[in-house]
Amino acid sequence: MPLPDDVPESVDGNADVIADKRAKSLLDYIVPAAVVLLFVVAFFSASSKPIHALIDKPAPAFKLPARSGELVALADARGKVVVLDFWASWCEPCLRQMPKLAEVGEIVGPDVVILSVNVDEATEDRDGKIAAFLTTAKVDFDVLVDNGTAADLYHVDSLPALVIVDRDGVVRYADAGVHDTDLLVRKIEELRGGADG
């Protein structure tokens, strides 16, 4: 279709130039945004380690208050196999895990220490939530209360999370999710049989 007589012919050629400028302008925003996004993803991927990264490394030391009032340090259990169970009162899989841990404790006996670490937010009703959870789970653990310190040290990003530490204080197993009783007993027995003393 020809242009009206009062429109210069060069305007028709400008349509392509305008479209090119719009596309270039859009790219001017998209490319930098994509680069920033890639850096953010790379930063968080590099800084957040999975719980598995702890295996065969010394267990990070911590001291946490127990509901009973005492201060409990991981170092207090040195010389024994330790099972750390990170959980929260709102976590349904944690509710399924807790009786299995009680069963593991009965099977393996007193020379294995099970430290139950609650990671609920510090609120006024936290102790009540913990008590209700333990009643529902039908277990009677003394619970350590963590405000994020130990959970961060152990790279806990899913619950429940279990870590097994050998007699020398080295992490030998670390994983998230509900664990089978037989698997845990087998892992613990391997560590008890593999250490002197």
C-alpha cells in the first residue's frame, strides 16, 4: 500500500529502525538481569552445602540447652556413637521418625547417645509445642532446643535430618527424610564394631 502524499518515504523505512531499537532496548534489560540472576544462583549454590558434605569430616561442635535445663555439648558424648535428630513440631515426617528413633535407642542400648534437636522458632509456646509433639509421638526424649545454630552448622535444610557421628567425633552418615529402623541400627552397629574400646 502506498504512503499518503504528505508522509515522507523515509518514515516507512523507520518502522524497521524503530522495531530494531525496541528489540535492542529490551535486550539491554534482559541480558544484565540474566547475568545478575546467574550470579545470585551461583552464589547461593556455592554457599549452601548439603548435609552430605559433612560425611567423613569432624562433627561441628555445639552446646545447646536441653528442656530439662542443662547445657549439652556434643563433646560430652565423645567416645560414644551419637545420633543427631533435627526435627520440628510442625513436621509430619518428623512425627513418623521419632518413634523409630526411640526403637533404635532400645535396640542399641545406652552406649549410643541420641540427641533430639528441635529447630522450631523461638516463640512463647515453643515448649508447649514440643511437649505436645512428644506426647503425640509417644516418646520421652530430653530435647535440645536450637535457635538455628546447630542446624546451620550441620547444613540442615530438610526435616527430619539425621547425622551419625562415630566415637572419634567424625560424621559417618548424614541424610534427610524418614529413616528405617533397621538401616539406622545397622549403621550404628558398623560404627560400634569398627572402633576400639
